[in-house]
Amino acid sequence: MEIFFATSNSHKVSEAAAILDPLGHRVQPLLLNGRPLELVEPQAEGIEEVARSKLEQAVEATSGMLGSQTAILVEDCGLFVDSLGGFPGPFSSYVESTIGLQGILSLMEGVESRGAEYRAVAVLGFEGETLRSSGACKGVISTTASGSNGFGYDPIFVPEEGDGRTCGELSPHEKSQVSHRARALKGLSELLNPPSK
Ligand code: ITT
């Protein structure tokens, strides 16, 4: 299936293509006039509601423009830090662009309990149907930023199912073995192609 990913984040497209292309889909960015759609993220909503809202906006903006056997994918993610009561959660994008990773590290200075979770909700619109899948990746927030792979919070997030390196230090393949995005997208692929078919 041809999957158009409506996102402003090219890293997400590359990661989704690496996960879904080997499963028989073809992922590409959804561009209008050569640019990603500008989707409004309703603040104060959970990532589930934000993902559904982004899909509605993308479907409306492309109404009648995509052929059959094509789907629109959107995804919303967040980093939920236990000791900060789940902050930044749905505000992760805003927080990254304002106080940044160093701001999160400062908020957690001297904090011993450093548990956190990346969460993703992926929603696919296909022939009027909506499929939805979620994924999570548990880990801890490091005390310093490390690594230049990945994007966003990767340099300060150490996945539980790893060897102590941050996601920023993992190769793209290693990240795709444990990431919230990989889990959400593999779930979508199973909904599209149930194992019994
Ligand atoms: P779109 O909404 O346009 O898809 P975005 O980058 O704004 O792109 P999100 O709102 O879903 O995406 O992401 C919320 C924040 O979480 C944002 O700061 C991302 O950089 C960060 N994030 C999402 N997935 C991540 C990942 O795999 N590794 C590190 N940070 C991630």
C-alpha cells in the first residue's frame, strides 16, 4: 500500500519507511505544493485526540486528491517523565522548542527516580476507514545529553531494553527494535494485513 505520512518531521518519515517498507508498504511524505501540510495540534488534549485531529485535517486538506490503494498516516508522540507527573507529554513539541533538552535535564537535576516513557499513537485513514495503533518505549532520562543520531529527545532518553546508550547513540536499526514509533507502526501493519490473511 502507498502510505502518505502527514508530518512536518522528516525524521519520522525516514523511521516509518524503514519500518513499513520491508512489510510491503511504501511510505512517503504527504506534500502539498511541495510542502508538508501545516496541521494544528489542539493543545491540552492527549496524544490520542491530537492524532485523530491531525488525521481529520489531513483528509480534509487532500480531499479527492489521492488515488485508491493510498492511505494517509499521522502520528502524535510525547515523552512522559514519571517524576514530572507525565510532563512534557502532549506538550513535548512545545517544550523541545522552548526549554529544550537542557531544560528537561535542569528540571531533573538531583532527581534519582528518572523513569520515563515515549508514547506514540499512529492513525491511518484508508478508504474512509480509520485504523489506530499505539506504541510505547520505557526508559530513563540520562543525566547528560549524548549522541547525535535520531532526533528530538533521543540524546537524553535511555531505553530500558538496551545496553545503557541513549537513543541518540543507537543506530537507526537499533532504535527501530525498541521504539514507540516502531511498535505503533508494526501494529498498524498487522491491522492492514492480519496474520491469518
Ligand atoms: P508532526 O507533529 O508534524 O508529526 P512533531 O515533530 O511535532 O511532528 P510530535 O508532535 O508527534 O511530532 O512530537 C512531539 C515531540 O516529541 C517532538 O518534540 C518530537 O521531537 C519528540 N519526539 C517524537 N518522537 C520522537 C522520537 O522517536 N525520538 C525523540 N523525540 C521524539
